[in-house]
Amino acid sequence: MPLPALPFPSTALPRAPLLLLAALLLAGCGSTSPTRRISYEPEEFDSTTTHTRTYTATEAQTCEAARRALLSQGYLITAANPDLVTGRKSFQPANEVHVEVEFRVVCAKEAGAGRNKPRTTIAFVSALQDRYSLKKTNNSASVGVGAFGSLSVPFSASDDALVKVASETLTDERFYDRFFVLLDRFLAPPDEAPAAEDPPVSPVAPATTFPVPSSPNRG
């Protein structure tokens, strides 16, 4: 007599738990993976001479020299204070490309200046370049003619507008070196006390002579 077949448990799991398990595994893998970030050029902060120079002058003298230096190169001065000067200049390297450079100079007193040390000022300079491109926008309209009922005559026109497409801070050392050399040329010497002048010498009065009385004859 054959033995009855014993029921073995099925190894196949229901479909719904399998889908749930797969979703949990994917979620776990996603949580452990690092977040993708946009890569920017690293800021190294390794140079202190590209944007700065030290001058033996006051803050007002340094910023005034910076103002004159920018004016000599065609910059439009937008702010001029004893410790801050800003200016803008426009360029057009191509027919449909417009570039504006904004120059900014901050004059700050150098720390540590005392009686035994001449007064010095640090000039902090940065230039921001904005780039614009010419964009054309088509506009369409229609003109209704009353005599012909609903007849309309369509026409189109285009408007040109400058749209900012890029903005960056200039970091070329040679660009700033040329400006600092020009600033030094316009920098007035520091205030100095005028040298004391010798007092005027009065002319010597001529000596006054008196006649000597003659002695009487003695007999």
C-alpha cells in the first residue's frame, strides 16, 4: 500500500510581501548613499596679495587716489566716501554681448599703527563682471478693419532686451596689479608738518658816532 504524500510547505512567498521587501531594500540603499552635490571650484584662501595692498597714507588719501585712478580709465563713479569707492564701466566685446565691470575699493586703517610706526592703510579691491546677451522677443498683434467686418490684418514686431547670462568676480592678479600701480601714481604724499623757517634777520643798524670833546689847554 503506497504511503500518502506528505504535504511540504511551499517556499514561494506571496507577491505583495516580496514587493514590500524590495522597496525597503531600495530605500535602505538610498539612505546610505551620499547626497549628490554640485561641484564648485574650491575657494583656497591662500593668497592675501591679489586683492590687497598697503600704502603709507590715510584712508581718505588712499580712497581719493583710487577714485582718480578709476576716473582716469573711464569708470563712472557710483559712490565716493573716505573709506569706500565704487565705479562701473561698460564693454561690448561682440555685437550682441554686453559686459559691465563694477570696481569696489575699501580703505581700512591697518591695525597696530602707533607713535613709532607711520600710519598705513590697506586697500581691499574687487571687481565683479556681469555679462549680458541680447535676446529678441517676437510680439504679434492684429488690426481689425470695421468696413470689412471681422477681417483683420496680422503683423508682428520684435523687442530687443539685454538679459544677464553670467556674473563672476575677476581673479586675474595682473589685472589688479595694474590698478594698484595706477593707484600709487595718484596717491598724494602723506601730510607732513612744514619745516620751521628761520626767522628773518633784521639788518644791523649802523653804529652812531659822537664827536669826542676836545680837552682844554692847560697852561
